[in-house]
Amino acid sequence: MKQKRIMILGGNFVQAEATKAAKRLGYYVISTDLHEDNPGHKIADEYCKVDIMDKEAVLKEAQRLEIDGIVPFCSDVLAPIAAYVQEKMGLPGNPYDVVYTMTHKDLFRKFMREKGFLAPEAHKVVTMDEAVAVIENNSGDRAYMMKPTDNAGSRGVFKVCTAEDIRKHWEETVGYSRSQSVLIEDFIESVGRQQDGDIFVVDGEIVSWEMCDQYKQQDSPFVIAAEVYPSTQEQHLQDKARATVQEILRELGYRQGPCNVEYLVDAQERIWILEIGPRNGGPLIPFIIEKAAGINITELTVRAAMGEEVTVPERQHLCYAMSMVHPHDGRMDDVELLTSDKPFEP
């Protein structure tokens, strides 16, 4: 029997984990990007040098290599590329327009509001003057979030209250946007920890829901400093959030695979869904879930991309935390771990 072939988009140290999972599952693995020395290429069966941000180039190579599945592991920007190839080649996956909407904040906010879901009022702008006008044209003492329309990971995200705030951060925010566009949206005050985690969808239904508490940096309040699993949020709020996300996914038409979900709860216990990314969580979330819950979402992702049946194992209940180091300049030489009986509060 011919060995099935899977293409992993990207070969960095995170994406290499998907390559390892695919190898364990017995697939012929093709690792792709332009960086020949990436670790994922060294463990794959084959390396394909291609610009993974060019969907037509990736499609051409995927057709030439006769792949049976494709995975954009832990990458928001690569999810539409994979969906495009899946759609064109008839491979397992989700519709390209659905994935594209989910990975562009302006389109996702527009979808949410048009379908009657709770979402902050948002304005897409392409110039600093347009961004300033949003604030100046809205009366009252309001705060806003300014963020790139098509990037994830809290890069270029700032809370802005005045025109001066926008001018101060504009270049950094727009610099993280591939389309050179920015979203200005109402700031929502969170009560309790913002939630972040991975879910898994089979035949349009959520079959796994694993959330963490987010901890933010003190000097950069919208950059994640740590994730603590499992979530300490009250169960009725998690249930409410899960039901909301399920309804959104049905309305979107998202059929299968992983999603990274971020949401917060306000003082009225309203659920604000901030993002539903059609991919695994970026800051190593699949790995903390594997250790704590015993659910290998990486392998589930690979199986689903290859059209295999996905079965979620019985969940275990362990506590894990991970911390992210964000050096502002230069190179990190060392990490010192301190022990303390005090509660964790970065």
C-alpha cells in the first residue's frame, strides 16, 4: 500500500512537532519553507523549498508531490494557505473563505456583528489620520484597542485613548500587518483572567474544550507572560463560552480541526469572543494540554488533515503552567528559576 503523504507548512521548532507527530503516525512527511536549516526539515522524509506565504506556489508543489493532506501548525498566517490547497485539491479541511474570515480581524468582527453575536464595534483603517478620526468622531470618554487586522500573538496591540496614543504606536501596529491595515475597536474591560486555549472540532461539533488562564506582562499588559492550566474560571461561564463558540462555528461553516480560542467576560457576565483562530494555539498551547489533559491535539490535527477518524481520549486532570520570556533587546543568556510558596502573580 502506498504510504500517505502529508505536507507540513513551516519547519521551525514548533512546526517540527507536527512533523514528529506525522512521522509517529506513519506518514511520509514533506517539510516546507525557504529556510533550509530549520529543524523540521532534518527529521522530515523530504524537504521542499517553497515560499509558504505564496498560496499558488504551495499549491503547485502540493500537486507535484501528490500530497494527501496539509497542516499549518500553530500559524494564523498559514491557515488560509493550507485551506486554499485543501479546497483546490479536494483534501480534508475547511472552506477557504471561512478560514480567511477567521484569520482577518476586520472580517471576523463584521461577520459577528452581522450575525447578531456580541462583538466590539470595530473600524478598519489604513492610515494614521483615519485611526485618529475614529477617536475624534466618537464622543465620550472611551478607550479603544488598536491591533493589526491580520496578525496574531498580541504583536502590535495597544490600548489607545487619545490621538496622541495612536500616533505613538501607529508605526509598530501597522508594521505587523501584512495588508498594512489596522483595526480600531472598543476596549472591553475584563473581569477575571482572559481565557486562552485550544478546542477541537469534528463534523462541526466541539469535541474537546481546553482553556487556560492568561497572565500578562506588567510592562506590556496585552502581551502574554504565562498560561496556567486548567482554567480557574467558573464552570457556568466556560459552558456559556463554549456554547457561544459552537454557535459561531456552525454559522461560519467550520467543519473540522483545531481552533485557538480567546475570550473574556465582563462585569455583566457577558462573553466576548475575541478570536477563533482556525489552527493550534501559538505559545505551545497544544503541549501544555497534552501534559495536563492527556489529549494530544497535535496528533488529532494531523489525523484530521489526513481524513482519518478522530477520537478524543478520556481527559486527565493535572495542573501545568508555562512562562514566556520576552527579551526587549539583544540575546538571552540564561534563565533562573526561583521557588516560592507565594501565589503566582507576574
